[in-house]
Amino acid sequence: MLSYDVTEWGRPLQKALRDTPTPTGTEVLVRVRYCGICHSDVHIRDGYFDMGGGKKFHMTERGMNVPRIMGHEPFGTVVSAGPEAGEVPVGKDVLVYPWTGCGKCARCAEGMDNWCMQPQYLGIQRNGGYADHLIVPHPRYLIDASGIEPTYAPILACSGLTTYSAVRKLAPSTPRDWVLVLGAGGLGLMAIGMLRALGHENIAVADVDARKFDAAREMGASVTVDPSDPEAVKTLGALEGGVVGAVDLVGLTQTAQLGQAVLRKGGRYVLVGLYGGEITVSLVALAQRAMAIQGSYVGSLPELREVVELARSGKLKAIPVETVPLEQVSEVLDQLKAGTVIGRRVARID
């Protein structure tokens, strides 16, 4: 089996050859065809997330040790299964839900593996999809994505799922209420697409890189602003009816401050991005403005099925996707870290 592993934190992934694993118990073996290259893997490869205020959360604290095969957006063909897996679609292409839990707790029983307190995520605690084969712990994590372009399907398991779960947290809102998307990278473009697919008509986008504005408008945004512009708050605050919700795909102090500053009374700020900012919140203002601050982390197994159905229906507009050979994954992670990627990159495993 060929894979690209993180063997040393902060260093390029290393090519490795090992025996192809044999599935046991309920496990399923998948021949990986494509795997999305996610910005979260920049932090995972570095070995930590910046928690703000000089604090770090190290991947070892999350149960990840090196060497590890990263990659949490795999799409491939079912090859075989363990004796306890039951009937599995051998020979069929599937999208894999990567946010697998312990499989035993109440959250996992509800399909909320992403909230499991003992997670076994693919590409973090378990080996992931930057490889030509992948072990999936149970067939319930295999999603039929037939009818969806195979090079696009992988990003639905993270970018699609994450943004879908986040924008649904903006309810209650109406189609003509203004929503602000902070960040116009791959996640930001997907969030715009999700909002449009769910019927939202008025979408504003904030990003410091004006080169991304064309892509944002192509996805359905009608207002674009630079958050470093002194007039940004005034511009967004003047939108008719005010801003009902802000989805922050960045997670810096500046984006959080802007997202909350422009909310109308009763508005909701939903944080997704993990760049490492921190904020001080006036509790009086929080109460007087009836404002909600909520975190959103990936999404549930049932939500991924809903995302796939949304994509299959044609309502979800595809964001720009470029495929690259698996051996270029470290190079793409460097580009993501530098912020030079527009849309998404997907590794192909030949």
C-alpha cells in the first residue's frame, strides 16, 4: 500500500510503502480514488492548533501520534469487508464519512460521531485517505454519492458538511435576510453555495484578498468587502434589514469582531474557522442585543447524507476544484498555508 505520512510535525509528508491492511470485524477496505486536501491538514501537519493568547492545542493531546496517514475527505471503491460487517457494496464507489467516533457512546448511537468524546477521526486518530487504501471502521460510514462528479464528491465530507452544518445554525432567518460570510477561500465559497442552495438570496462576503471576490460573486455573493477597510462595518451595517447572521470561516480576532459588530439585534455569529483568534465579549451587550455566539465543528452523519442529496439535486453549485497527483499533497498544503489557493484541491490516487 502506498501512502504519504506525517512522520515529523511541521515537515513535508513522506512516501511510505506497507502491506495493504486486511479488514477485520465490522471494518471495510476501500481503494481510495480521490481525497480532498483540506486547510485543517495544515494545522494537523504542524502538530497543533493555535488557541489564541499564546496557547496551543497539540495533536498528541487529541490522540494523534506519528507516523500517521492524514487525509479526511476520501472517496473510493469498496474492496472487501470483515466478517461482521454484513452486506457491503463491494465494487461500488462511495464517499466516506471521516468523523468517526468510538461507536459505543450515546452520541455515536445518534449518528453524532462528531460529538463523541473519544473520537477516532480518519486522518487523525485513525489512518486517513492520503493513501491508495483505507480501512473504514463500519459500513454505516459509507455514503452512496452516485450521480455526483467523483472529483467533487470528496470535498462534501468536510467542506460541504462543515458549511452545511454551520449555515443551518443561522435559523431562524428568511431568504431575504442578509448573511455575512467571513473568508472567501474553499470553505467560504462552499458556504456561499450552501446558502444559495438553501434559498438565501442576500449574501455578503468579507476577505482581505480581493482576488477572491470574483469567485465569491460567481458563487452567488452580491456584496464584497475588505474587513481591513475602515468603512467595512458601516457598509455592512447599512444593508437593508441588517445582518441576521455571520459565518466565520477564518477565526481570527479581527473577523470575529467584524462578524459580531455588524449583527442586528437577535443576530447570530457562527464560528467555524480555526486560525487561533480570541475575543473579549461585553456581557451586557450580549444580553441587550440578544446576540448568539455559537461554534460549529464539522457535522453529523445524517447531515452528510443531506449534503449529498442536496448536491445530487443540482441545487448546490460546485466550487472550483483542481485535481493534483497524490505526491503533490505537501506542496498544496504549503499553498493553503500561504493562502494562495482559490477553491479546492483534490488529490487523485492513480
